[in-house]
Amino acid sequence: MDRRVFGGLELPPAALQTIGAASVLTFVPVYDHLLVPALRYATGNPSGLTLLQHVGTGMAVSLATVSSRRWLRLGGWRSRASTAWWTTLGRRCL
């Protein structure tokens, strides 16, 4: 796998595992401070979404993640699927 990102910066192999924790630390506050209040306003539910809507949203995001990774691996951008940048986007972006 090509571990170069942003031109010439090469990531050590262990650094790829920290991207998961960094994405959680980034997106949990975004979810808590931006998305939940917007959903509270839109739905009128104090928690933003009902439990069934949370489960359905999680399943839809999971399906989108798996589909995008398959597309990257087998589909249109075959030459870019083995770089650290595209692997990280496929794992963490959705």
C-alpha cells in the first residue's frame, strides 16, 4: 500500500490505526452539537431521532460504507484504491 499522503508525507503503518480514533473524536462533538439540535428542531423529539430511526440510520450508513469500499476496491478508481488516503476515506468518511 502506498502510505504517502499530501504529496511526500509518508505515514508509518501504525499511524493508520489512529485515524479511526481521531475520526470518532472529531465527529462525536459535531453530531452532538450540530446534528442532534437540528434533528430536535425538525422532528420535535427530545432525543432527535427515535430508537428505530437510529437503528435504520446506522444500517443505511453501514450499507453506504460497504458499498463505497467495494466500489473503490473493484470499481471505477481501481488504481487509487491501494493508497492510504483512499483506504482511510473508505473506512472513516461515512
